[in-house]
Amino acid sequence: MRTNATDVKLIMDNVTIADTIVDTYILAANTTVNKVLGTGTTDPMLTEIERWLAAHMIAVTRERQAKKEGAGGAYIEYAGDFGAGLSSTGYGQMVLMLDTTGLMAATSGKAASIHAVKTE
């Protein structure tokens, strides 16, 4: 892994999860970066992409970013659209910006589809 929990938490607002949990997201980000980008990018850039991708993964699962909040009526609206890929958080948008190859954008938000084939 190229990054660590401390570096990931530095870019996140008020993240309160344990380093061991952040490490699981870093492992997922590392695996993804290695698979998608391989060695086609410099190590410092891969480190940054991995860090921002881990933050994105945390934000869409455990630490959703609030867009609006309330008090008396207990109202909250989360930022981003769940399932909108890397564009759904500021961290994911940074991944897209850092990845000059465009490969992360190409994998973001791919949906599975099923096509029926007529047989006779």
C-alpha cells in the first residue's frame, strides 16, 4: 500500500473511524489503483490517487458528506448521488482530476447489463 490512515484522515473532514478500519479502505483503494492504473503513472501520483480513492470509499459508505443539516426537525440531506461513481464525492472528483490517463473515469459508474439472446 502506498498511503496510510493518517494521510487519508488529513484530507477528510471530521472523520472519526479507527485507523484499522481506514486501512481496509486503503487496501481496497490500493487493489483498485493497481488493477486500473498499474504502472502507467508515477509512484507519487499513484500514492495521491490511492489516498483520495480511499477517502472517497469511506465517504460513500461510513462517513457520508452532509449537504444540508437540520436541528429541531432532525433533517439531513447527503451530498452526492449514491451510485454515481467517483463524481459523487469531492474525494472521487479529485481522483478523476489526478488521473491524467482517464482510466479511473472509464471504470467509474459502469453498470452491469444483461441482454437476452433469442435462440431457435
